[in-house]
Amino acid sequence: METRISTADKGFREWIDGFRQRALAKGISPAVFDRAFRNVAYNTDVIRRDRNQSEFTKQIWEYLDSAVSRTRIENGRAALARHRKLLARIEARYGVEAEIVTAIWGLESAYGRHRGNTPVIEALATLAFDGRRGRFFENQLIAALRILQAGDVMPENMTGSWAGAMGHTQFIPTSYLAYAQDFTGDGRRDIWSDDPADALASAAAYLARFGWRKGQPWGLEVRLPKGFDYRLAGTRNKKPVAEWLALGVRNAQGHGIPEYGRASILLPAGARGAAFMIFDNFHVIERYNAADAYVIAVGHLADRIAGGKPIQHKWPRGDRPLRHSEKREMQQRLTAAGFDTGGVDGIIGPRTITAIRAFQARIGMIPDGYASHEILKQLRRR
Ligand SMILES: [Ca+2]
């Protein structure tokens, strides 16, 4: 064990020497580099966490239970009240609602409580050396060194998650360089310190840059009419609200919906779970994190902080997630049955969803395109 660690450490030292040349060639000064790497060692904890990312993804309801828990809603209301003036000024400057900025803050760091205390240079260097996504992490490491060179933060204060996401709103270094704001006007873009002003402004600037439209919801829960054509669901099919209303779609209380713009219908757990009408702002939040569950959590948390209602529809809580191997098997069986999934990679993308829908339609199931155990069972029977 000791030998293995020292071998990794020796390799890591050699890698740093090589990387130093590449960093200097990209304009990092020797003094900044050497100061930043003064106490850096191969971080086995970072590697352990990188390898431990679970094969199972959480089901959306499990994720929402924790992401939009009672505690997070209450803490969000308190955070919004505590920083009302700041958030109002941020909303006025960037055009992003205070509740949305607060919700991102809540999900990224529990309103600043968990900003991460891993040294960012060490974490990124370890991940870049390790090689799994090495190029990505080396780019992040160069960006982190540029931040130090600009004097925004001292190396010892540049902390974050094990994967290098930093501060109140967990910016990775390249996003920081492109979008971070000095809202306080002291000449530093400080997303690390207790004062969240720069970090919250940075999150708002990021959403504004990707086209956030103030006044448009991220989405809202809807009721679908009996006999709804589930092939209309999915982000590729956008219609004005009026057209959805004409098809019988209503809000969760059974009423009409204002014309907020073009929208699509999202069924994150298939026809048996909640349905949402989502707008362009949904896709803006995706730029922060592309997972549907994350975007719904941000939007729904913002709604709850503002006093909105819980999600009304029940989730199919008995369903356990499909394993990666089961998703591959589903794709293999769909392909063998003549429904093209565009390959077998264990990822349920648009072509697999289209294939599932075609298969569901063939056997008389609701064509919601949802990859469930029932689909796999039906495929195995064939
Ligand atoms: Ca500042």
C-alpha cells in the first residue's frame, strides 16, 4: 500500500514538472505557479470520491425530497429575507428573480453553508494527473491559476468541492473567468468569502448571459387531459401555451395558463408521474446543470420560497432506477426488435426515447417514452 502511494506521488511530482512548462507557456508566471503548488500533494480522497460516483442515479422524487426539503425551503425564505436588498439590486441589474438566485444558492451550497473546503489547485491537479477526463481538469487547473494570477483570491483561500467547484454558487474556474462579477466594487470577484454578494451576482450574470427572461416561469406543473397524445411530450416539441390549452392541458389546479411563450411538456417519470409545462428559462437553468431533476429542483425551490404549492401529482415511488446494464439490455432488445436506438451505450437519449415510444405504441402501451422496468419486462417476453 505504502509503495503504491509513493509511486503515485512520484508520478504526480513528475507530472507537475511537465505541467509547469505547459502552464508557463500559457502565460502563468513562475512565481504564481510555485506559490500555488507549494503545499500540493496527490489527494487520494479526491480520487476516491471521483471513483465512488454511484452507478445508480437517484430517482427524481428521491432527489426532490432532499433538494426541496422543508428545511431547504425554510432556510431559503430566511436567506431571502436576510439578503432582500442585495437580491433586489441583483435582480434589477441582471433581470433574474431573487427567488431563482436564492434557489441556486440553496442547491449549490445550502445558502453558503457548504462551499467546500478542498484546496482547489490540489484537487484539480490530482484529477488532471489521474487522467480520467484529464484534459478537462487540466483546462480547469490553468483557469484556476489565472484566477490566482489576477489576485482575486489567495491560494490558501481558494477552496471548493472535490471536483473544483468553488464558492457560494459553485463555479468551476472556466465559468468563473467568463462570468464572475465584482458586484461589491472592491476590485475582486470574491465568490469564496462569507459575503455572498459577488457570488450571487455571478450566478445571476451567468443566467442572464444565457438568455434568462424575467417574468417567464421556468415551468409549471400541469394536468394532462384524458386521451392526451403522449407523443407530443418532450423538449423537441414546442407550442404556444394557447395551443396546449386547446388540447386540454391545464395548470395543476385545473385552470388556464397565461401566454408565457413557447412551451413543451416534460414527463420526468413518464405518464405515471407529475407533468410539467416548461419554457425557455428551463433551458437557461440547464446551463448550470443539465439534469432535468436539477432544473426542476431549482425552479420548484424558487416557487416554494415564494410561497408556491408543493407538486400535486404523486410519483411512482415503487420504481427502482434501472441499472446501467439494464439500460443497455433495453437498447439491445429494442434494436433486435427493429427499433433503432442509435447504438447501445446505456444512456437513454432522444433516439432511445423515440424507440421506446414506437415500441410502446406497437404493444398498446401509453407512448410516453419512459424507460421503465415494465418496458424491459415486455421486451424480454418477445
Ligand atoms: Ca468584490
